[in-house]
Amino acid sequence: MRPMARRGLAIATTLTLLASSVACGSDDGPGSGQPVPGVTDTEIVVGTHMPLTGPASAGYSKIAPATKAYFDYVNANGGVHGRKITYKIMDDGYNPANTQQVVRQLVLQDKVFAILNGLGTPTHTGVLDFLHSNRVPDLFVASGSRSWDQPERYPNTFGFNPDYTVEGKILAHHVQTDLPGRKVCFLGQDDDFGRDSLVGVEKVLGADAVVDRQTYVTSNTNVAPQIGAFKAAGCEVVILATVPGFTALAVGTAARLGFKPQWLVSNVGADHPTLSRQLGDAAGLLEGMIGVNYLPMQNDTADPWIQLFTKVNKEHNGDAPFDGNTVYGMAVGYLFVQVLLAAGQDLTRESLVEAVRKGGYQGPSVAPLRFSATDHSGYGGGRLSRVSGGVQGYFGPTYETDEEDGPVNEYSAPPVAPPANGVPSA
């Protein structure tokens, strides 16, 4: 064969392979006739990365099992359009390098339909581009980073938690209205979690009102230098953007140093049962701690959502200790089932993403969900809680705000009640 002919054959073969690759890349388009990854007539396979071990495992290791328990409950009640949900949970140890490895496995080997509720700002940030390039729905990220709300850059990614700037504004609003004139300090994780939260605090209080700012990294559990700096600065209020283990470290270290500020804590690290387990006999140090939340309080046995989730926990989660992480995981599961139903019987990745964009979902939260074609940020507010007599409970109104310079306003719409059988309907 002549060299030119061989070259022409090679080019033709390359073009054929490229065409095949493009066709495979569009394997879940309506009417494509190609199989949808992770979807059969009887099953929907989704995956997640979670810190089942490592520095963020305290509390957070309970989230995915709770979500799976809710899926098992739905499966026992007929599934979604006749399909059962299989949830593949991969441990990344809250290590970004591990996250990239396990997410690639879920997508390329396990062929999951979607990634659901992958946890962590530093961890999930590293897989955004990979999920985008593979057109994998990336739903309800377990983090309040503003990175998830970029519809033009990441059209298939959606948040769940209120973003950290919103939380920071709500906590700062409490300082402004109820603790005026106090010296305020801030401790945040050294990533978008801490930075975005501080942005919210300073939007309300002003940068000059924060007399000292400190950060921590999860690989170093010694926070004595940061807490010592706060004591030296005479701080009376400390706002924490911390995961539970570092909330407990901050509170415990402060007690050891004889430092007793008013603690205000992001929802990320404010679950009282989780912190109590971390602190053990020193759990009384949490008395008076103020947090912010947007889901039913785990100890409110009169709440119909807590009644439902307690039932699911007993039947499908081995009656594991019930806390805010359990509530969170099941709330994620409930929303995902709502979206699957809205996506229809002819399920594709595109129909799933479009179902989220349409918005209009309601569930157990006291705050509004804000999904739309132009807003992928998730919940838009929260309510303050306080530990009193060893019990965490809500006080005051629910607030909503934005991540920009908008005011912190009261939000009065009540949460809806769950369906009688605990499973949403189409």
C-alpha cells in the first residue's frame, strides 16, 4: 500500500473512532437509542464520596448510610417508576487525592447514573471538571461552597446546603442585633468553606468589626495558637466555620486556656449530638452555643419529618444513633426521589438535570430551595439554634438572604408535611 493511501486509511479510521466516541458521549440523550449509564428497567445506580474515615468522619460518616436507608425504604415501597435505587458509597477520607480516585472509579468503572451529595469543599472541588467533562449529573453537593452555583460553567452541578456566605450573614446578623459592641473573632477552615463564611460575616458587620481572623487545616489538630490569639485579642464572640471535629477542638482548647467566648457555629459543625460524642464528659462546654440550621431539629419528636425519618432509621438503618446527620442524609434522599419522579419514566441524565432546574421542590426544610436555570445554590436561609440545658433547639424566626449585599430578611413560609406513606409522588 502506498504511504498516501496508508495515511488516508489512518485518517479515516481516526475519524470513525472519533465519531463513535462522540456517539458514546451522547449515550443518554432522548431518543438516542443508547443505554443510559447506571439505568436499567429495574435499577438506578448512583454513587457518592464520603469521609467514612479521616478528620471529617465524626458525624459525617453517618450521612450516606442514612440516605441509603431512605432509598431502601422507597425501594420497599415500590421504588421510583418501578426502579430500585442502588447507592454506591465510597470512602475518600476527606482527602482530595482519594476523592479523585474514587469518583473516577464510580464514573468510569461502576458507570453510575449520577454523583449524589459528594461531601466536602476541598474534596469535591477537585472533581468538578471531571464530572463536567463526562456530563455526569452532580447533584446536591454536601457543602455550602459557592463553587456549585456556576450554571454556565458547571450546568450539571447543584448545591444543597445554604452557601457559607448566606450562613455567615445570618450569624453576623445575630451578632449585630443581639450582641452589639462585642469583640468578634473568626476561625475558619483554610479553603472556600472558611473564606466564603468570612465574606458573609464581613458583609454584615464590616471588615473592621472582626478583630482577629484565624484558619486551620484538617491535617493539624492543634488549634491552641489560634484560640490563644483570640484570648489575647480579648474576643467576646467567636464565629466558627469548622467541621465537627474542629468545633470540638476549639471549644475544648478554649476551656483549657480559660477562654469563654460566645460561640456561633456554622451548620456544618454545630450538630449537638455529634459534638457531645466528641467532647464526652466535657459536653457541658457546649452550653449556650448558637448554631444555624435549616432542617428539622433531630430531637423534635413532634415534627412529622422527624417521625418519618426515625421510622426509616429503625427499619432500614439498624436503629443507629439519631442526630442531625441522619436527618440531613434522609432529607437528601427525599429530594433526590422527588427529582427522579419529576424526570419521568424515560430517565436520562438530561431529563434529571432539567428536572432540578425546573425547581419548585418542597420538603422538610424551614428555608426555601432556590433551584432554577440560573440558580444552582440549594437552600437559601436558615434558623438559629441554641444549646440550653444540654438540649439544642430553635429560637427566633427563619431568615433568608443572598450571597451578595442583600438584607437578611425573615422567611415565614412553613415547611410542608411529608406524604402519608413517606414517599413523594409524581
